[in-house]
Amino acid sequence: MKKSFTLQLSPEEAYDEANFKQAVLKKAGLKPDSSNTFARQTRRSIDARGRKVLVNVEAELFINESPGSLLDHLPEYHQVNQSDPLIIVGAGPAGLFAALRAIELGVKPIVIERGKDVRARRRDLAAINKEGIVNPDSNYCFGEGGAGTYSDGKLYTRSKKRGDIRRIMEIFVYHGATEEILVDAHPHIGTNKLPVLVAKLRESILQAGGEILFETRVEDFILEGNEIKGVVTQSGEKIKGLGVILATGHSARDIFHLLQDRGILIEAKPFALGVRIEHSQNLIDRIQYHCAVDRGPYLPASAYSLVQQTDYQGKQRGVFSFCMCPGGFIVPAATAPGELVVNGMSPSRRDSKFANSGMVVSVELEDLPQYRKYGPLAALHFQAEVEKKAWEMGGKSQVAPAQRMVDFVNRKVSSSLLDTSYQPGLESVEMREVLPDFIATRMAIAFKGFGQKMKGYLTNEAQIIGVESRTSSPVRIPRDKESFEHPQIKRLFPCAEGAGYAGGIVSAAMDGERCAEKLIAMYVKK
């Protein structure tokens, strides 16, 4: 027999297995020592609105019955080594999930990735962290698994397609993620666990007869009239297929330039730019959980989400937190020498003493009149110039410019900086010399508002570290709303974050699947 319950539990009951089972048995009216019973959670979310933190839980109790798996979907990967291939450029979540979906549909994927496999990437990440050496093909953004693998691994999405989201989560579990990601309202795998998972996704692709080409950079397209027939790599090799899914991520600037040079329609796109802000995790916990000392042994490191509308020169723009990393680290995410970019990440345990978040300002194309001469690459050039300025202000290395939070609001260079999770180190500067006026002024306004919303958030015991500029692609590659095909070039399917259609691991994976389905439906003979 199975019974389902909706419970409001204390953290001790929700996050301790024995206590949880006792709470469910009590709810069911059974004795604490009832035999042949099994309790599990199917949904869990924290409610910290009141003075006492509660955990909302949906639970199942099995009596004299095996619980079975939480998985509804077990993928079937057919052998496709003899099938006609389709080409996928990029081995991030969009590319990997496009490849797996193609295999499910009986088509062979050839995945082309400029970076290294997930294990070999680590050496290049160590080089940028410890020596400031940026490998333009292997870094926090480029390489197997994409940006999400080594910059956090949060699986939260605002997408409303719940069935599709569940499917993506279950494929992750099938490849080794814990079933916890099916339960938590804001699931997270962690940068320490995602690499193993990504390697298993690769194994599924290869075992089914797909191909993955690492350290292979696409430098040209094979175009015949208004159709794309394949791609040309840096070695001059021509790789042809039924179509091309372009899943290169938001930082593949060379691809945007290639599209423009080849006369393929692209568009400038609004995005957001700002800084990373770093507090102690204990401070955020005390604010969010209303605790006097610390969050205790059961509650996870707390997160926050902030947004503030600001007015500057008669224009309203939002300032908002982005990719908040509880118990996390700030990392150098540049993709070329001569630029400085920061991002955030959290290990699965979220046990760092620091909390960081992107804090960014919406940038509309009308905010960039002096960049109009660059046409569809206008926002990209703006983004690149701010990153170059940050690199210069940090001392022309991966040392990042930084300023204490209240000092920034008060236009005062910080006489000293705080401890930081950012390994290359910090340089105290006036961040208004790094950030354009319309960004810095809006941010200072928003910080005052955030300090009212979260008492204690606006403090000189926090610091801003710049710049956080890779929030999303500054370029959109247009596609038809129904077919997902480029409106000008047939068989070209722009995909996920790099094309302007996704914003994270899960949404990118979902978009990758849809692109594979659309391409195969149009061009694979039944």
C-alpha cells in the first residue's frame, strides 16, 4: 500500500532520514516501530518567510510494498553508427542532450567541441587560477560539459514545461546524479560531481555509435546556396551531415564573427552586465533564516534573489541577482587573453564560508548608441571593452578589480579588501572606473534598495568583484518559432544560450533536444 502526504516539517525532520520517517509514520497514525514501511520525499522546498524556518514536503509512505524507482523515463539509446550523421557544434548541455536525443531517434550525432574532455580541462582551469594563463579553447566556458560543468551546476529553470524538465532531470539521474535532484525545488549537482556525470553522458553517446571530436574548432561553414552542408575545422577537414545544430554557448565570439562574415543573419541582443558580490555565507544565513548565530546542522546554505527597478536619465532598468552561489567560489571565466571575466560556482556540499552572486544591470540596445556602428555585434563589442578595462584595472592579469560594497556606494576607494574565494586575488580600485556610468549608478541605487529588503545586506563586510559580463549571449541567431531553423540558411538550427534561446543547464538541454527533434523531423527520411 502507498500513501501520499503533504507535510510542514522542521529542518531536523526534513533533512534527517530517521526523523523524517518518524514524522511520516506519525502523520499516518502508525507506531514509530512499524515494520515493513518505507518513507521518501518526492518534493521539498524551504519556507523561511516566518521567524521559524519550515520545510514543505510532499512524501510517500509504502507499507508492505517495494517503493521502486522515482524515475518515470529510462532512455533507450539505439546503435546509430551506420546512420546518416547530423552535426552538433558544441559539447555543452545543449550539444550533449541534442546528441542523446538524436540517438534515441535513430540518427548518428557528430559532436564537434573546440575544448578538451572534462578531465583534461582541469589543467587549464588550474593554469588560469594559479598562473593567470588563459587557453582560448579550454577554460571555464569552453570544453566538454560547457560553462555549467565547472561553474556551479545549478539545475533550476523558470521554464514552465514541467514534463520536459522532469525528463532532463531523469536523464541526469540515469547517468549517475542522485534522486535528490528530483525532489529539491532548487536542485543542484555541484561542480565536484558534474564532471563525472558529463563523462557518463559522453559514454552513452560513444557506446551508441555517435562521435565526439575534442580540440576541434569550427572555422568555416560549408554553404551551397541557401543550405549548410557541413563545417570546416581548424585543420581544414570538411565534415558534412544532414544539418548543423549550432550549440556553441554565449562566449564563442569567433562563431558570431564567422556568421557575420559569411553574410548569415544575426541580431544584436539585450543582455546584462555587472559584478559578482561576495558576502560571508554566515551573514546571508542569519539574514535569510533569522538565526542569531548560524543556520545549524540541518539547513542548507541559504540563497537569495533580489531585483530592483532603477531610474537613470529617465530610463527604467532592472538590477538583479543572477546565478547566486551559496557556499561557493568566484572563478576567472575569461575566454581569451587580455580580458577579465568572473563567474560563480558551488560544490555539491556548498560548504565554502562565502556566498556570492552575480549582480547585474539590464543593458538594452538603446543604452549603447556609440556601438551602433558594429551592427549586430554592437552589444558584443561593448561587453568586450568592459572586460578589457577590468583586465587593465586589475593589473593586466587575472587579478580582479574590487571594492567594498558601502565604499562603492559612497565613491570611496577601499583602503583594504576582505578575504575572498577568488583564487587569482583582488586589486582595490574605484569600480566606477571599470563600469560604465549607467551601470555603476544603477547598481549603487539598487544596493541601497537591497539593504532595505534584506537588513544587513548593504555592508562594508561585503565586496564587489568585476566584471560579471557573460550572463547571456549579446547576439541572437534568429530561427523560425515553429521549425527552429534559421530563416535564411536551411538545415542550420541555432540552439540554446549561444543563439539567445536558453539560460542555464536545464533550459539549454531542453532546447538541444528540441533542435534535434526538429532537424530530424524535417530532414531524415522515414
